Amino acid sequence: MKTPCGIGNARRGLRLKKARRQGRLIFFIDESGLSERPTRVLTWALKGHTPVIQFHFRWTHISAIAGLSRTACMFRLHEGSNKKEQVVEFLKALRAHLKQPLLIIWDGLKAHRSKFVRECLDSIEGDIQIAFLPPYAPDLNATPLRGRKVAIL
């Protein structure tokens, strides 16, 4: 897997080198949703009768936010979808647990770019710096790859 430095963007490479010099832990963060909803429903009925699906259809939705570095993997689950408040909660929990400056690398989700998240990061006094992945770069984001490995096991 290529590192973000290898995509030809010199500025991004300089940011990672600076983070290493400052002793920052580089953390990839991504979100995912989980649902009880069946992906495929099979049913049967006698010939000439309409099949009736026997399922309650009141499924719940759980979202996960996960962070991955070379030495740590952390995640948090939420009911419903991940919003800016859950993103800020997760960042604060990472900061409190790891007790060292962080460089967060994540995708361009709207919640990541929100004013609420920016204000929170400004109040933390530089302990957390942010770097965004290019608009479409699945090969650069390490977190979904980790999820696929877990699902296979």
C-alpha cells in the first residue's frame, strides 16, 4: 500500500515529515454504518398464494468510527448515523487516551469539515492537526482495509 507521500503531492509529504519531527502519532480515521436490515429476503408460499415475508422491519442502525495507526486501533459505536458531535467526541477520547499530539488523516466527509469540528480543534491548542485525503483515494485510507480483514477472519 502506498503512503500518502507517494501520491505525488509534495505538500502532503512535507506535512507528514513535519508530524514525525514533532512526535505526532499519525492516525487514520473513517466511519461506517451497520444495520440489522436483511440484505436479501427469501420466502416461499404454496402455488397460487402470495408469499408473506415474516420479518418485523424495525431494524436498528449502528455507526462505527474507527482510528488506526501503526501501533493502535481504536473504535467507538453510536446509535444512528455519525454526526459532527460523535466525531468531536471520538477526537477528544483519542487525545485523552493517547496523551500525545496527533495528526489525523481522514476523508472529506461533511462532518469532518464542519464549523463545529473546526472550533473544537482550535480550542485544543494544536494537539490535533488534520490532513484530508484526496477526493477519491480508497487505496490511501488504511481503516477500511482493516475492516475487510476483520470481516474475513
